[in-house]
Amino acid sequence: MSDFWPIFMFLSAASVAMFAFISVATWVGSRSSQQQARDRFALLKTLAEQPGENARLVLDMLRQQEERKARRKEEEERRGFLIGGLVCMATGVALVAMFASLGSMKAWPVGLIPFLIGCGHSQPILHERIPIGLPCCGTQS
């Protein structure tokens, strides 16, 4: 029983540290988003009080920023689906190779399950004509 005490202490300290880090990171992120929302509200309030040509230009700039943010979010989501699909496919291939090398010829089709799930995830994204812009490919849009 005393052999497990150091492992228990290490794992409990590591879990407390991990959750403390996550809570601080979340708190900092929410504070910065609150500051951005407050600044944006102040800007819109000032524009509403003083309409004119400059106000229209600033509103156009804000719309362009929102469109860029929406495009970036969509691209990141597509990239996430593609990478997730490729990881599933690689896991499936690795399972097929592992079961085949172990000599159990009846178990290797188990690797086809994650492989086909990965194909299903990646297939719609690979057939689109829009470049994804993976960092390794150098096709940043």
C-alpha cells in the first residue's frame, strides 16, 4: 500500500496544477474579450453620436474585420476537420498493421473502422476547390 503513495501524490498535484492553469488561462481570455467588447461599444457609441463620412468609413472597416474573422473561423474549422480525418486514417492504418503483424488475421478489419471514419471526415473537405492553407503546404490565403 505504501508503494502507491508517491504516485498518488504526484498525480493529485499534477491534476491540481492542470486545473489551476486552465482556470487562469480561461480567466485571462475572458478578460481580454471583455476589454475588446467594451472598446467596440465605446467606438460604436461615439460613431452614433457623431455621424458623418468618417463614421461610415469606420463602420465599413468594422464590417471588413468581422468578415475576415468569420472567414478565418471557417477556415480553421475546415482545417480541424481535415486534420482530424487524417489522424483517424493514420490510426486505422496503424491498427491494421499492428493486427496483421501480430498474426491475428481475423482482427485486422478492426483498423478499417477508424480509417473509414477518417475518410468520411476528410472527403467533403478534399473535394472543395477552396485552398485550406495548411502551414506545411505553403498555400496561405
